[in-house]
Amino acid sequence: MELTNCSNCGAVFAKNVIDVCPSCHREEEKAFQVVYTFLRKQKNRAAVLAEVVEATGIEEKLIIKFLKQNRLRTSQFPQLAYPCESCGEPILEKKLCQKCSAQILTKWDVAKEQVQQPEVDTKKRPNYYRLNDNEKD
Ligand SMILES: [Zn+2]
Ligand SMILES: [Zn+2]
């Protein structure tokens, strides 16, 4: 059994698919219900993030977490933009805006090229490494 720290309160718990301990998870579920009940009302559909925080009393970062988990779908609630993790631009999906993800992809490409350059002793590398490399591409 692997132990990990709750990303919310720091309590140690047995690692599983969720990243918070059982008691924080229960709180999050309650919070989700509050937010979701609020947003389901027709008149609240167009609420922006700040309005949802204000009306529900739920922490903004928790609502953003639900959005990133796709539990709250920005396709249903198109006003619920949240800040890009890199530049803070409002975004509706993933963690980064298109500009920042494009930049990161470029960085990855550069990093890949740098890794690929010292090709000198590829022959010494066991075959299974090479197979793994191929799979990633
Ligand atoms: Zn916790
Ligand atoms: Zn960005």
C-alpha cells in the first residue's frame, strides 16, 4: 500500500485515484453538489467564476479543480473561464491556454532534439530501451 499526502490538508492516506484524503474528499463532494445545484438553475447558467464563488461560498480553487476534472463542463457553462496556469489568461479547457501549450510543445521539441543529439553510443543501449522510445513517438 502506497501512502501519500492529501493535497488539501496534508493528512497521510492510502494512495488511490483521488488526490485528497477521504475526509477532504467528502467535503469536496459536498462542495461540488452546492456548486452544481447552483449552476443547474437556468438563471445561473451564465454566471462567471467570481459570481459562483460569491453565491456558493465555495473556494475558487476548488471550483477550478472541478472544471479541470471536467466535472463541471465549460461546454454547459461557457462563462466559467478560469485562469491559464502559466499566464493567467481565461481559458475553458485543460490547464493552459493555447499560446502557453504551444510554447511548451516547442520546448518539448527542443528538449527532444537535445536528447537525440548524442547518438554516439546508441548501439550500446539495450534493445528494449529503443523499443520504448519508439512507442512514445
Ligand atoms: Zn485532507
Ligand atoms: Zn497561458
